[in-house]
Amino acid sequence: AQTVTQSQPEMSVQEAETVTLSCTYDTSESNYYLFWYKQPPSRQMILVIRQEAYKQQNATENRFSVNFQKAAKSFSLKISDSQLGDTAMYFCAFMNTGNQFYFGTGTSLTVIP
Amino acid sequence: DTEVTQTPKHLVMGMTNKKSLKCEQHMGHRAMYWYKQKAKKPPELMFVYSYEKLSINESVPSRFSPECPNSSLLNLHLHALQPEDSALYLCASSQDEGLAGEATDTQYFGPGTRLTVL
């Protein structure tokens, strides 16, 4: 069974600073996708970034980037130049070949002005 | 356009009521999902439809009944719910279920229906 672990229930960061959210997962599969989703207080789940397991290059989307370590089964999210709008719950997710999503327990990020 | 819409936004119902949640997407996606989410918890998968056929049912009680009338619509029929069923119900869609067995695509989520069962 796949498991996704987010060991930081809550984090905070000063505006304009950089923060890293950690995520580890456990799987025996070799082909899969990893995602970071953001859920602001309005509750709409929004895709932040995704990574294909077969790609060694780390995905980036503007201020968001990941550090994907396949051997270590680690998938951390780095947010640069944090903005107040980044305040949200962040979920790491794993998707297997059966298209089933497995979510981590989430990290509540607060950006402090 | 990556929009998934859900109606209603809020729903309050008694334990003897029958109600339905609706989800719609026009992205040509062939897989659609229902999730249940409690406050400050991750979404829990309930059902998956692939090409309008139910492919996954995560042992959900029969008081929840999904329906996929066509490739763009997904309903969740509710009957005789319990107060513990109060939650945010999220719908999502993705390109397909990976018919060749490979992992495919991102799930796009709707805004959810906030359900309260009295």
C-alpha cells in the first residue's frame, strides 16, 4: 500500500522569505506521479506542481520548485519569495498506475506579514 | 479551461431527507471522482468513474449513491445520512484512468459542497 507522510503539521514563514515543506512516500512501483496541492481557506484545492517519477529533473513553477529524491522517496516543496496569498493547507499526493490518489495529512502554512 | 463546478455550494439536510450533489466538467476528461473531506484532514476517496463506469468504490455506505449520466456530469445521491457524514464533498476529474496501465494525469478539483446533516 502506498503511504504519504508530511511530518510538519504547521509551519510559518515571513513574507518574502523561503520555506520548504517536506513529504516522503512509500511505494514499490517504479512509475508514478507526485503532486503538491494547495487548499486556501476558501477550500478550493488547487494544483501547485507535479513531478513524473521517470523524470530526474526537478519540476518548477515560478516561485514553486520541488526537490525530488527518488531513491530516498522524498518530494519536498520549496516556496521562494513567500507571499500572503501562499497561506494555505498544502497536501502532498502520490498517484499510482491505477490513477488512485494518496494524500498526505497536510501542512498548514502561514505567511506572516 | 481547468474548471470543475459543483452545486450546491452549501447543503443542510435532515437525516430523513434525500438530496443530490452535482459535479460538472467540460474539459473532456473521462475519469471523475468523489472525495469526502473533514476539516483539517486530507480528502478521502469515495468513488471513481472511468468512461462513465464505476471503477472504484472505497467501501462507501449505501446511503451514498453515485451516478454518472454522461462523461461531463457526476452526481452523488444522498439518503438517510448521519450527522457524521457532515463534511466537504469534493469532485475531481482527470484525463483518463491510464488504460495502458501507466500513471496519467492530474486531478482537477471543484470547490466542493459543504454538507451539514442535522
